[in-house]
Amino acid sequence: MIERVKQLRGFFHEPSRQWFKDLSAYYHGLTWDEYWVRYTLARDCFNDCLNEGDPQGAYETEWCFFRQPYYHRNRTWYDILRVMHKYEFADVPTILDYGCGAGDMARWLAWRKPHWDWTLVDLKTPHRDYAEWRMAQLHLVACSVQDPLEYVGKHCVIVCRETLEHLEQPLSVVQRLLDALVPGGTLFWDFEDAPHGANVYPPEQRTAILTLLSATQEGREEVYRKPRDLGGIASSTLPAQQTGQPTTSATPFPGSNLPGG
């Protein structure tokens, strides 16, 4: 175990101070050494669940938010922030983070846009509980946390990143997200092309989704792409009823290239 912990610690850069400050407070004083032991155990449990064909069990492990600082530092957050400026005129601008994970992006944006009304959507898992706790620390931010089949309302901005590939029925989700945009709203999305492990989507549904999204953006303007820092998946923003660009090459699931992964 000690050697495994040393291997993984040596593989990564240090996370941000604010990220670890949040995590330590959530665990009532978690130390840096304790974090790495729990990270290693949780990652092994995650991989065991995948090997046993249980992606739901994998998502319920702590590893899904212990790994967050290494896989979610990307420039797309700045793209979303710039687009949010367009909706400042709304009485109560709203944003939906579908597949919010541990809330890294939501916390970063909400600290800069505290007057926005946030809706976080994810399965009832430890990382969603952590996301809800983190948003509650920003006392001026209005935020609701909902299950994937229960969210309601219209939103100026919707973000669905690193999520579609993990869904068994992603087509119905995309259709519902498009319906949830206000006129002139913006949807950020991506779709990893790598059906394995925790990626459970039916390949034919990915084809149908790309056809749908391609049709919605015909004749539109303001299309731009910003590749994320890690993995090479391109995200785009478009006006109402529009979306981003798909991944065209397979990307390993986060962590699969680590020592012992």
C-alpha cells in the first residue's frame, strides 16, 4: 500500500490550495497524507467495480471527487464565464450543470457570478453531496440540487460535459436539455467516443445525437471551439437550441493511464 501511495503521489502535480482546503473542511480536518491513502483505496475500489461490470458502484466511490482537481482544470470554464456575461440583463439568470460531479466548475463560476440561480443535477452519490456542501459555503448563491429525472425550468446556460458517454439513454437527455434552454440560451456539451469501462452509452445513440445536434446548428453563427486542456475533447457554444462538437478520437477514461491503472 505504501508503495502504491508513493507511486500515485509522484504521478500528480499538487492540487490547488482552495480545493484541498474545501476537501479538508468537508472531512473535518483531513490531512494531506490521509488524503493520499484514501485516494489510493478509493481508486482501487473504483477499478474493482468497473472490472465487475458495476459502473454505478464505481460512481458511488470517493474517488469520483478525490480525482477532480486533476481532470477538471480547463479553459472551458473561462469560455462559459464569457458566455454568462451575455445574460446579465435577465432578472434572474439561470444555469444548469447536468452531471455536476463534485461541483468544481460550479463553485468556480458561482464565486464569480453569485447572483445567478444554479441547478446542479447528478445521481445521488458522495460527489454530489460534496458539490451541494461546497455551494452552500457560498452563502449568497441560490442553488438547488436535483436528480437527473426531476429537474425543471428554463435556463440561460446549460453545461453537460464529460457526462453523455456515461448514460445508457443519452439521446433523451440531449433532447430534454435542448428543450430546457431559454430562447437565445447556450448549451455547452461534449461526447467522448470511447465505449468501454464506465462509458455505457449505446453507439447508435451517439450517432443519433450527433445527427440531431448537427441539424440544430445549420445556418447558425457564433460557433467556436475551445479544446479542453486534458483529453482533447472539443467543446463549443452556440445560440438557442444549439450545441458543441463531438470527440472524434477515443480518450482513456481518467485514471486509466496511471501507474497500476
